[in-house]
Amino acid sequence: MRNLRRSSAVLGLAVVACAAMGLPARAGTVGPKQYFTGVINGKDGNTTTPITIVMACVGPIRPGQTGHPVAGQTLAVHQLFPPAATAGTLGQTGNDSQIGVFFNAPPPAGRIRPATGTPVFTRYDTPRPLPTSLTLPCQGTGTVWFTPIPVVPPSQSATVPVRYVGQP
């Protein structure tokens, strides 16, 4: 019985120490000097293979045609610590604590919010809907930038290759 109490006390102290250090909270919160990648539709963007975004474009698609993403698709950011050798690109938050998503080139330095209406992330691994209000190509490839905001060096965007696919 005495050993059980001692083991319980040691375990309790370990739990309190971990909580006091904030390990779970820091692991999920976007903060300065962190490495990350973008996630689209549950697929890690740290890749050279384009991730599919399904578009609500039906029938024969004309070159240059645009449309809106199909509902039910998601965007997220995932922290990488420590960063490993990668096939794609890694983002780095620098001094920033938010990550915005851009379907065109990221904004100039000092810009606070994405102009596209896409989510701004303050937590990792928390998927948000890909807005169906966006106007994107019905077919082809592109790049999505997951950019620390307000875009102040030394932060660095994570770029994710995408393939836009219309409906058959």
C-alpha cells in the first residue's frame, strides 16, 4: 500500500510538472520560431505531389474557366518539430503567431489579413472549411501559400502544390 501511494505521488508530480510547462498547449498553439506545413483535405502539404482540390465545374471545361471549390474540403496547418528533411517546403513563423492562407501570391510585408476570406490559423491541427466563395481555376495546377502574418521577416511561407479538378 505504501508503494502504491509513493507511485501515485510521483505520477501526480509528473502530471503537474508537464501541465506547468504547458507542453500540450504549446504544441497546439501557433507561436514564434516554429516550423510548419500546410494541410489541404487532410493531406500534408510537405510534398512535391500536388494535392487535389475538387472544383464545382461541370461539363467540358474551357481553358481559363474559373469556379468555386466543392463544399466539404478543408485547410489546416501542422507543426513540425524538429523539422526533418523534406520533399516540399517548410514554413517558419519567425516572430509571428498567426498563419494565413493565400491562393495567390502572399501579401507584401506588414499586411495583417488575407484578402481572400480564407482562414487565419492560431492553432495547429484544427481544420477549417475551404471557403466555397473562392474563385479558382476549374482545372490545372497552382500553389497555395500558408504564410505567417503580418508577413514580417524572418518568417517564411510553406508552399503547397495543388491540382484543381472539375467534376466529370
